[in-house]
Amino acid sequence: MLTDIQIRAIAKAMVSGQSIIANRIDAGYTYFGQFIAHEVVPPTHPLPGTKRTATTPYLDLDSLYGTVDQMPRFLDQHDRFPIGQNFPGGPDDLPRQNGMAKVPEPRSDDNVILSQLHLFLQRFHNFVIDKGFAESPLEARRLVTLVFQLLTVEDYLRQVLAPVVFDSYFRFHKRWLNFDATKIPPEFSRAAFRFGHTMARPFYEGFPGTPDAKLEQLFRPDANLEAALVLEWPQFFGWPEEDDPTQDAARLDPFLVAAMGSIPRGAGSAPVDIVLMNLRSGQEAELPAGGAYVATILDGPNGDAIRAALSLDRVPDLGDFAAAELAAVGVSIDNLPLWPYVLVEAMHSNKGQHLGVLGSMICAEVLANSIIYAQHSIYRNGWPAIDDVFASMGRLGDLLQKERRDSARPRFTARTFCVRHVVDMVLRG
């Protein structure tokens, strides 16, 4: 275990470097990943007075709907989310009471981008009901869940995972780490999937009333949405084409913007140092150092097969990550905690454009399990083609297929279905 001096030195190094824009992944996917995290991972240290449904390790949208028994309390008499009814004349916002969002998962209101993503999913549910694509709220939930799972695999994970790992898990259905599917392992919840924190930008375009909104301006828990912070969706989720002009997330590397060291958490609560919190969370869980974890995998029964199929290997050094400063307190690549190790691996292997092999394996296996074992799942004894998933959705699937084909461009990448397809369909009505 590292000392507090060593942990603080790592935290300082992580916010002292330059956070570089990736020029690959659109900015909205930072918060798409945060929504997934809140969907499957319970809060490590919940704030006093907050309540939510029991978090399950399955991607079944409990954070949007609550449990099946709880659904009616979040819907109106027409089986719709009551969007816009609380604040006539103001911007659409999550239903609130005394500023606090009336949603199953309070963490959906962590920041205004995430809260508007939650709001959009509510709007998507209402769209499904209004268009008659579902005859009941439970059927609407099934359809929205399947679309979200499809976007998670074919849009989000296709971008953030190393391609060889994506194909291994989501094309050939390999399982290399054999995690227990009934729980979320700490390697994921307290380390690897926290890579999204490094994707946060120092400022964002796409808020018409607040040009170049600074990251710290977007953390407004327990407060009504201001008109100046209603986001423009095309500025956050673009088309899956090369040289897409949509603003990008920061690259995956061990450097985070300084604002992540002081996140506001509402009246009466002290700001949170996300970087220090993440590092200490890994210590609490007694996670091994990143290099030791790789050695355990490679020395295990699947080690030779993993080497051959995925080329997993230990990261050789800290690279550009404050090697001299960390060496002064006895930190090297050999004892670097798993969370920053995964980020250094991404920086080493592909300049932070996506995760490296180790980070990809942990995230792919956990999220594959979260979909496979969900009550409603796109998985059918194998990962289906997008066309097959659409075919299982009736008229909604037909419309999504038309949306996908009508928007096709010669310069599309391997992602042929993305968040932007759903956004444009729903907002167009």
C-alpha cells in the first residue's frame, strides 16, 4: 500500500499536466459513460439524505425508471415523464422539488450535461409512447433499454475500447477475466471505468447563453436548469464520420483538468477532490498495483491465450507522466495504482485515443455482463447485428433503421448507429 504522501503526489501530478483534446471522441460521450457508471455502480460514499433505488449490476435503466414497482411514481397519468410541467415558461428540466431532481438516481443531477442526458432519455420514452410504438410503459421501457444497450456497445464502447478487445468481446463473445456477473468488481468500479474523468474538458461550447462554459460552471446540483445552460445536442454528439466538427472530449491519459480537484456538491457539502477520492477508493478496496494485476492475469490459466489474442503486456514506464517528481517519493510504474496505470497504458499504447488492452478488458467484460444478464437484453446467444436488433423492435426499429440509412455518409467510420441518430429522431418529433 502506498503512503498518503505518495497518493497525494500522484494526485498532484494528475492535475498538474496538460489535458489535451483527443480529436476523436465527441464531448458528450464523457457523460454517456458517466450515466452508465451511475446505472451499474452504487455510490461509494453517498451524500447524506440522498435516496435511490438499489443499484443493480445490470444495464436495465433502473436509474431512469426505478424498479418496475417504482415506475408509476415517476410517470404521469398518461404513462409519460412529466417534462416541462413543473416550470411553465422555463426551459424543460427534470421534475424537481425544492430544486432537487425527482429521479431514481440522484447522481443524474451531478452536472447540467448529465442531467440533460437523463432528461433526453425521459423525452425518448415519451416519444415512444406518443408515437404508439409501445402499448404500455413497460413495453416502452423495454424498447428504450434495448436502444440504450445498442448505443452502449455499437457507439460508446466501439470508441473507447481497444479494437482488438472490442472484437474479442462483442464479435466473438470471449470472456477472459471471468468476473462474477452478479456483482461489479472493484477493478472496474474503483479503477478502470473511472477513465471517464480524464475525458472532461476545461470548457464546453454548445451552450448558447454561456459561450465557452467552464467545467466548474456545469456542476450545479439541486438547482433548476437555467436557460443559459440548455445545451445544443449537435455540439456534443456528432455523426460517426471522419473529421466530424463536433467538439471533442479530452484524450485518455493520466492528466485531468484542475477543476476535477474541487467539484461542488451542493449547499452544506464540501467540494470533492475527484482525483484524490479515486486514488483513495482504490486503496480502500486494496486493489493491486496495475503492473502486479497484469502479471497476475498473464500468470493465470488464460495468460498465454491472452498474450496471443490481445497482446497484453506490462506498461514499461511512466512515459510523460511526471516520472521525476513521482520517483522522488518512491512511485514508479511498478507500484502505480490501477486507475492511473490504466490511463498511462492508454497514453502509451495509442496516445490516449482509446483505452489500452488491460483497461479495455476490464470495461468490456463488466459491461458485456451487465447487458447479457439484464432482464431485457440485446444479447441473444451471441451479439446480434444492428439490423437484427432493429428487427426485434417493431415499428420503432423500422424508424431507427430509416434514420440510420437516410443519414449515411460515404465518410462514416465503422460506427453506423450512434446517439445522434436517436437525438435527431426524437427532437424532430
